[in-house]
Amino acid sequence: MNFLHRDITNLGNMEDNQKRRFALIHMYQVLVLAKNKANKQVYQELLSHVQKPLLKRFSDKVEKNRELAALIIKEMFTRVDDLAFSIPYLFPVLVGRLNASNIEGTNGMEEKCKPAPS
């Protein structure tokens, strides 16, 4: 896990797009492209450390950074057994990214016209 500490730190670097990109490329090579993948417990432990910085990159100015972050998160989510601790971080990012704050389509409707929550 120490080998990714520098990359995790560089993901939070808001000024330097190149540092973020190189950190994402390195993480992609280690976590996604590796021929001998680590076991599920390693990915589970890593996910708790990298999910917040990676999810922040979903709103990066650089498209390649957003793409790499999404590919890394996808790989990690497929390799772990328990995503329960990730959901509180994932859903707000997805709602913001997809502009889906009114997914039910009930904003602006009168209360008597709104369907019962189910």
C-alpha cells in the first residue's frame, strides 16, 4: 500500500493536471493492467484509502483524468466483496455528475399530485 501513497497524495493536487494524470496512470497500471492481480482483501483495503480521491477526480477538468479514475473505480468495485462503505461516497458524486438531483421528476409538483414514496 505504501507504493501508492505518493499517487494518492498527487490525486489531491489541484494545481497540477500532469501530476494528477501521472498518478492516475500509475494507479491504472498497478491496479487494472497488472497480470497477477492481488486478492480481494488487498483491493478492499486499498478501496478505503483511494475511493475519496478517485471519486473527486470524476469532476476533474481533464477528461483523461476523469476516464482513468472511472476505470480504476470500476476495477476496484468488481474486485471487492463489500461496497457498503462506498455507497455514501458514490451516490452524491453520481447525482452531481449526472445532474440527477430530481430523479423522481416531482420537483415543482403540488404535494397532492406527488405519488406516494415507495
